[in-house]
Amino acid sequence: MYLSLEIFPLTTVSLSQRAIQIKESQIREASRYCERFGAINLAQGLPDFPAPEALKEAAREAIAADINQYADSWGWYKLREAIAEKMQRDNHIVVDPETEITVCCGATEGLNVALMSIIDQGDRVLVFEPFYENYVPNLATVGGIPEFVTLQPPEWQVTQEMLEPIFKKGLKAVIINSPANPTGKVWNRSELEIIAKLCQQYDVYAITDEIYEYIIYEEEHISLMGIEGMRDRTIVVNGFSKTFCITGWRLGYVIANPELSAAIRRIHDFITISAPAPLQHAALTAMQFGREYFINLAADYQRKRDRLYPVLAEIGLSPVLPKGAYYIWTDSSVIAKDAESAAFRLAKEVLVAAVPGTCFSQPDRQRVNGLRFCFAKKDSTIELAISNLLKLKL
Ligand SMILES: Cc1ncc(COP(=O)(O)O)c(C=O)c1O
């Protein structure tokens, strides 16, 4: 039976300020109107191709073996060990699986518990714009106040001059997303060193969202935690969604020093108890994939990027070539007077859905005229999208 609005009229609902501040996700919204028009979904950041067979088989085996109950709240120990090995091998950072790694329900939960562990009401947190849509609502849930620094295409470069004043104002933390959604920016060593120096000078924590670590093209991924002086003031958030094509499995992890991890673990325990037990077992199989898997992953995405990018340029959208992640940021002012109208027009007229740039920008920056196209799609989906996009009459 459905609850009737007559029994619970909306006027009796007394929402928290937190709930009021959190708006509907424009990314999920774009997917909804994509369905309405029957458009090709280059909006939401999820692949439309299968996950690796060995990984699916490992999940089937784990369920058949009755691994069905709550996992260790900190994460299955063998998986934590594998994460520690990966950190040493790929990031050159030694972490203790016993005290410094927590497996959680996606990087999304990881980011939330990281923020909950250090942010109090009114604490300021630096966010680089354009930013991943979740950061602002995530901050709203803990009462954190975002302080924005807007980066400019095509390099999205960060300089000491643009950061110093904002650090001087007083910050509790900074969120760094590299490779970044939606811009494809990959933070280079000198930019990370600027951040590291300022974090130490002004006693600021860093939360790094490294979910696209292995989806990277001409550049090298550098983890801020490995930069001098940052080992104990960085909280690394990462996960399995993007690297292994399993966004629906909800598996992520957080790495932080033992004291921070103890707090993160307590919060995680009371929010979700544990990440899905059988899927953690399967994820161990993924962690054991050889080097080739990661090389092919990046090469495949690079090929897809290099197919879509020139088409977006050809139709006049001035795309910015991403150095990592699986999105292309473009201008949308040639399509419509604002990003939302541009995304709507694209979906309606040529049946291609993209995300309006407004959702990656400050709430009062409604005039951001950009679009984000996701190329984590089968070649056939990309080809179909391209043939539709080429019909756009501008
Ligand atoms: C930058 C960034 N961080 C985190 C996430 C979410 O990751 P997860 O699926 O592990 O929660 C996404 C998903 O699109 C993302 O783009």
C-alpha cells in the first residue's frame, strides 16, 4: 500500500536544514530524462560493458560458499592486506592493514566517513571547481563550509598565489580529486607540493579522492600521501567501482593514520557496519590481476577518449582533452544560453545525454556553460552517440 499525501501532507514535514540544503543530483536527473527521450546516456559515469569474468566468477563462488554474513567491520583482513600491497607497489607508501585501512561501501561512504571524522559544524573545506558533484552535499551533511577555488581550462592549473589567501582565512581540510571528475585534470608533483607545503604551514588535513587512479593517460598518478610531510595528514579515499567496472558493488576504502582510522572505523561501523562480505572476497581476485589488466584499462579508455574528443571539437564544443578519468568537459554556449538548456536540447534533438556543467560548480554559479560527456561506454554506444552528435545543427 502506498502512503497517501492526504494522510501525510507535505506541510507537516519538518525537514532538517541539512536535508533542505541537499538538492537532487543533476547527474541522476540527466539519466532520468535520458530514459524519457530514449537518448544515449553519456551522462552518468558508469560503464555499459561487463565487468571482468574472473571477478564475477569469484563473486558467484563467494556466495556459493555462504559468505553471506556481516564482514569484519574494518574490512576482510586479506583484502586489507592486498590494498596495503597495492599501496606499496603502485604508490610507494607503506600502510599497516591492521590499523590504517578501512573497507567501506564505495568511495562515497569513504568520503563521508572521512569528513565526519574531522569536520565540525562551520569548519571550512577547500574544494576545487569544477568539482565532483557529491562534495558539496557531503559537506552539508557534516556542517562543513566549502571554500571554492575555480580552476581554468585547459590546464586547470593550481598556483601558490591562488591558494595562499584561502589558506590564510583558515581551513580544516582540502579535498583533492586526481585524476579529476569532471575535468580530467591530473595533479602534477609541483601542484601537490604546493598543497603539501600549505597544509603543513596552516595545519590543514587533505582528503584525496583517487578513484580514477588507474584511468590515466599521458600522466603519472601521484598520491599526495606520499609527498613529504603528508603521510599523517592525508586521508586517502579510493575504491573498486571504476577500476574494475563494478560501480554497483559498492566497495571502497579509506587509508589514514591509526588515530584517524580508529575514528573512521567507529563511524563506518555505525553507518553501514561493513561492506558486502561476498563482494570483498571477490575483490581480492581483482586485486591480484596482473599489470596487464591496468595497462589495458587505461589504453582502452584512451582509445575511447581519442575517438570522441575530435568529434566534440568538430561540432564546435571546444572540448578539453582529459589527462585522466573518463569524462570530456566541453563548452556548451554554442548550443544554448545555459548548460541545462544545452543538455536538454542535446538529449531532445540528437538523443545524446550529457551532464550540465552547473552541477560541478558553486550553487550560485548558474551561468557555467559547460557539459560533461562520459566515454566509459561500449565502442558501439560511442559510435551511435557520434553519429547522432554529428547531426546537431548549430
Ligand atoms: C570523483 C569521484 N569520486 C567518487 C565517486 C563514487 O565512487 P564509489 O562508486 O566508489 O562510491 C565517483 C563516481 O562517479 C567519482 O566520480
